[in-house]
Amino acid sequence: MSTESPVMVVPSTSMVPTLNVGDIVIVKGVDTNTITVGTIIIFRSPSGSIDIIHRVIGIIKQGDRLYFQTKGDHNAEQLPFEHNIKPDWVHGKVIFVVPKLGYFKVAVSKLLGGSA
């Protein structure tokens, strides 16, 4: 699938109603030059601590570099993610969703004090 993380469990409500907690997403690596507004991407947070699943809401071109503005679908009034996403932070794009199959992993992880 041309990515280090081809299968991920949705850990939060940021993409509801498109993606729900416990959904499994299949991720395919992508040439970042082909990403368009509306694509759901998975990227590493700037701190490097978590992976985030958000929709691309804008593309900024500065010289020969692209940056992606992203936002979860959950709240129309929500501000975009606070950082412009660099192409090398992007793991891939969502190509398929299996509803709720990963919910058990999310629940157990929260009980143990971790994140999914």
C-alpha cells in the first residue's frame, strides 16, 4: 500500500459523521502532488506523537512547496488544524473504511490509559 501504516483505527470523533471511533481505515501511500481539496489524509502531528486523520480543506503553494490545511468533519465551525501540513508528514490517504471493527482496541486502550 506504499505506506508504513496501511491499517489504522479511528481514535477520536474529529471526523464524525464520515468516520466514527472504532472504524478501521485502509490507507494508501500517495504522491502528495495528487492530493486535492476534499481528500482525507493521515499525517503525523508536528510533535511526532500521534497520527491524525483529517480532510484537506485547502492547499497552499509557496514556491515549489505544497502545504495542506486540514480539518476534522465533526464541526463546521471548528478551526482548521493549527499547522500547515508539510508533504513529508503525510502517510497517505483513506481509501476504504470498515465500520466499528476496531472499537474494541480503542476501548481497551482507553481503559489502560493509553491512546488508540
